[in-house]
Amino acid sequence: MIAACVDVGSTDTKLAVVDTSSGALLHSASHPTTLGGDVLDGVDVLLRAAGPVGHVYCCSSAGGGLRLGVVGFEALVSADAAYRVALSAGARVVHTTTGPLTGDGVRALRAARPDVLLLCGGTDGGETDTITGNARRLAAARWRVPVVVAGNRDTTDGIVALLAGRGLPVVAAGNVLPRIGVTDPGPARAAIRDLFIRHVIGGKRLSRGPRFAGLVSAATPDAVLTGVGVLARAAGGDLLVVDVGGATTDVYSALQPGETAPDAVAGVLGEQRTVEGDLGVRWNVDGIVAAAARERLTVGPGPLGLAAAAVTVAVRRHARAGRDLRHVAVVVASGGVFRHAEPAAAQAALAPTLHDHAGGWALPRAPRTVVDSAYILAAAGLLATPFPAAAAALCAGLIS
């Protein structure tokens, strides 16, 4: 069976054609995303060039990707856990508020224009007043953005009934912080993905008719994070991925459970994503320059110079969040600026990050570096559920 895996980005639409029986990459291509008309125009150009395929799988970050708001209980506990869950779900967190919502708080939340709201608070069996009061405040304010309820399970049914009774799209998920010190991102991540597909894609008016929404099965960062997990298993060790885009720079790490990944839960390799919304080589060049100046870094010439600075800043921030990257065996660079560069130039752009010890953060000691020039990670994430063996073989090919 031949599968076409399509990643619709805000700048480019990428295609990887994979033989699902072997995991072999048969073809890859890209086309400028046709945001000025219908995004399916660019998708169809790629699919026609691919020839007959049995399945089409699609992820998207076009139209700015998924904007997520977080309403939590206490900044250093449940809200922090929800923030990390949101990032792993492929969302850009545009607003976070903690404690009892006020009228001004609701207005600030609205001004941030989230596509989905993650409502959390309290461990299971713990405090209930804050999350319940916040739900009532949202209902009274006639909140209309879809909500994922992922807090104290004792409150979930009542909150869902309250918000659904106001005609609001709402999904219940397991508590993101069932016990102090235990984060369970899976259920909330799945619920966010569900709302993204059912309510957000269509609302961005990226395409006429229902076909595009029917094709999309994940936000692109969510698909890539899944692909990172598959690749880490294929590599058999810790992994770091840097994805430099026009508007953001994303950093993904997958750490083996144990001392280097204390937040890992059952079945998870400690995958985590951080997104740096001020670092982009097209739309956020000024952000790169400003961030580099704060970090006392020099920005080199051209797009690769910008990318090198963006990666160094982004990986520093990722490591400062408590990620021990010393045992990373493979570093993967993704994004058009690396894909379109000569291999030696791309490797040279990564070198400053891999030899950056200015702040004492735990960076990779002696990793191998590769460039994902054929859009492998998003494709592997899309294929991970329907064709896990193919996804694994595809990732093995990237690092072989």
C-alpha cells in the first residue's frame, strides 16, 4: 500500500510518499502553500505529481497553527503542567492565567484569540472551588471557544454539563495533574487534537467545503512530536530535534525514562516540545536578533546565520527548562532553511549550538547530526498509528 503524507504549513506544503509495507520513502516534494485561495490547490498539485496512492494522511499548521489558552489553579503546579501538555499537543500557548478568573481576566483571554481553551486545576480529590468557579465565570461571560476540561476529576462531569448546556463545544479529559508531582499529558493531548480537527481547521477558512478538514488528522507539531518518539525508539537513545520555521523555532527532545526524564509516564519516552514564538527566519528576524543580543550571541550572515542563532537560543531555553541533554545521541535539524542548504553548510550552522557551554546547561556531549531533508518526521507521526512498522522503518532510514 502506498501512502501520501502531507504537511500543510503556513509557507510550504510538504509531501512524503511511503510504501507502508516496507517503510521505504518513494518520493518527496514541496509546493508553496496556497493560502491566497484554497490550501487544497497546493495539496492537489503535489498529489497529482505523486501518482496513485492508497491513503492520504495530512497534518496542518497553516493559518498560524493551533492557538491555545490555559486557565489553571496555581502557576507552579497545575498551570505549569497544563502548559507543558499544551506544547506537547502541538499548540502555541498564547495566554496563561491562574487562580480565580476575573472580568479583566476573561477580557485578556479573549484578546489573545485562542482556538481552544485548556481548563484545569486541582489534583484528583483535591481543591475544587477554583476550577468550578472559573467554569461558571466562562459560562456567564458567554465564552464560545471550545474547551478541554482536564482538572480535578470530581468536578469534570458538572463542568462539562454546565458548558455544554450553554451550547459550547467541550471535551472531558483526564486530569493533567492527577497527583502532586505526576503529570499525565496523554488524555488532554488527545482531546486537544480532537477539538483541533473538528472545530479549528474549518474555522480558519483555509479551504472551501469539508474535504480539507476531513483529511487533517493532527496539528503538524503534534505529528512531529509523535514522529520524534518513533525516531527515538529507532535510534535506541536520547534524541534532540530542532525545527526552524519562518515564524517560530521548535525544539523537541525524547529522553529515555529514568534519571534523564523524571517526568516520563508509562509508555512515554519523555517527549517534550518547546516553541519559541519570537524566533523565526522570515517573520521574526527582529526577534532572533534581539534574543541573540540578550544571550550575548553574534548573528552570522544570511538565513543560516539567523538559523544558527535561533537554534542556539531555543536549545538554551529548552535545556534551562530542566531537560538533561547530555546523553543525546542524535540531533536532527528540520525546516526549510536546513533542507535547502548544502549539507556541509547545514552542519556548520548546528556547530555553535553543539559547542555552546556558556551557561553550564546540560547539552549533548558528542551527538551525530542529520538533516530531515525529506519531511520524514511529520510523515512518521502520521503513519505511527495506522502503520507503526512502516513509521519505524522510515525513521530508521533517516538515521542509517
